Amino acid sequence: MSRIAKAVVCREWNAPLQVEEIRVDPPKHGEITIKLAACGVCHSDLSAANGTIRFPPPLVLGHEGAGVVVEVGEGVTDFQVGDHVVSSFIYMCGKCRYCSQGRPVLCEKAAQAFFTLPDGSVRTFDADGKPLNVFGGVGVMAEYATLHVNNAVKIDSDIPLDRAALVGCAVMTGVGSVFNTAQLRPGSTAAVFGCGGVGLNVIQGCAIAGAETIIAVDTNDQKLEMARQFGATETVNAAKEEDVARAIRKRTGGVDYAFECVGAGSVVEQAYNSLGRAGTAVVMGVANPGDRTTFKTLTLPADERTLKGSWYGSARPQHDFPQLLSLYRRGKLKLDELVTRTYGIDEAVQAFEDMQSGRNARGVIVF
């Protein structure tokens, strides 16, 4: 049956966000409907709302959600009503060459499901019956969402859903960039540029992996203080340094790993320039499509440096989500500490304002 739900909707780029009542249609073949318990407020949602991520509006926001299955579509065998799930904003067909190589975030068919379901249609409609696109094929900043089974991961029911939701983006992106993309070696030195929700998870990923020195870089002293709580051993306020990369090299001789979590070509350049010989810079920030990065080409071969991208922490969601939640259960992964404040859905606009101001490690909308 169709369900009426409140949802956070971007009507057009750079316009005020709206909380609307929408209609969520029941699942079709290979789909499930979930009742959301929580959804993290991520900077990527803001990027979609301002056009940096060019998903066409009108768009139901939200891609970092967790909830309970309330209906299953035809042909669904791996999920049943009552299952607890976390959304994954990357569709994975499981059959293309990248999925077959264990790199599902690069799925060749994922582009078909960036803002609709994989078949190109949606199950979300506004009060006038007009279709609404859905962020990442999920659109989970809503009380209900219908999504493809390949965009959902079943989790144990004892994990609090308002914590589990964070694994769906910030934690997977940040910790995954350390574990999967960089494969950081114990005893290494690292610098993390940007201490928002993703950056804090990079920092705790580095700490869990055994980095000896972790330098947090940001322009906000409040965020730098949060960074220490998540494992940073040193901090650099970029607004107070004429040359951030030089300051880091002076302290360390050049770091083994640098992680860019901002989404700006100039910051990528700083991260790359902070490396020592044989260092690796990992870029996960979502930059404007026209942004550029420059560096001295000779340093690539002469210093054997590496510059690589990390999309969604090089995730294998079906494997990685449960592993991350196992770390949380054992007290090794900080999820409780990430949630600075929770909001009702009618407070969504305030949640976005607080994120932009840097007040929160993570704000979470609870339903």
C-alpha cells in the first residue's frame, strides 16, 4: 500500500529546503519499503541542495539512514518484514566487472540509480502526484522509503538504529578510506584535512589502524577539539598558518598518509604537499565539477608518491557495514560520540544550519 510520509525535499538548487508530506508507493520486484528510524545530516545532502552534486530536483534528500522493513516486493528473498537495515547510496549489481573484482562502489550500473531506482522510475510523489527524485537512489530523509534490495544492508537488531545509520555514509566513507583505500600501516604518520563528520571518522580509522601520529587540520577550533576526542595527536588551524603543508612537514618530515575530506582543489594540493617520500594522499571530498588541483609532476616519480581517490571508502557494504558495527559493539568504534544532537524532521532546516556552522560532529534526524 502507499504511505504518506514527511520528507525533506530540495525543490531547486540554492532554494530553502522544505519539509513536505509525500506519497511513498509500495515496493515492486526486487524492492523493499522501510520505516526510517534515523537519518544522518550529511554535507553531501547540502551539496545536492546547492547543485555541487548535480542530482536534478525536486529531490528527496537523505542517504545515511537506518530503519525497519515494513513491506517486501515480489521476488525478495533476503529480507523480510521486521528486518533492521542500513541504506547504501551505491547500487551494486553484483555482476559487472567491478562488482566481480570486489569493487562494488564502481559498479557500472550504479549511474542508473543516482537519483532514481535502478529501473529509472521512483516510488515517491508530492502532494500533487508529481514524481520526486531520490538522493542516491534511496531518499531516506523521510519517514518511509522504498528502495532496491541492493541499496540496503541487513544488520543485527541489537544495534541502536540512530547509531547504525551513521555507518551508511560518514563512518563508511571515513574509516573505509583508511582501512580499504589507503590500507594504512601501523606506526605510520597521517594528516587529515577537514574535521567534519567524514574527517572525524578518518581520524578514528587512523587511530584504530595504529597510526602513531595523527594531525588534524581545520579552520574551526571547535572541530579541532572534537578531532582530539576521536584520536588526533596534534592539530593545525589552517587559518593561522601561512603554509599548512610546510608546517606539517616541519613537524613530521612529511607524513606517510594525507586524507582530504573537504572537497577543494587547493586543499588536495595542501594534502599532497604535506607528504613525505613514498607518501599516499587519499581524496574523498566532493569538489565542484570545475575544480582543479596542481602539483609538481616530478614529485610523483622522484618521491614515489601516490595520489588516489576514495569513493564511499572503497566500500563493500554487505561485508563492511557489519564489520564496522562489530567494532562499535566491542567499544573500538565511536558512534555514540559522533551524535552531537538529534532533531525531529520538522527541525531539519535547523539541522542543516547547525551542520554548516560546525556545531555538530553529526546531527541526526530521528523519526
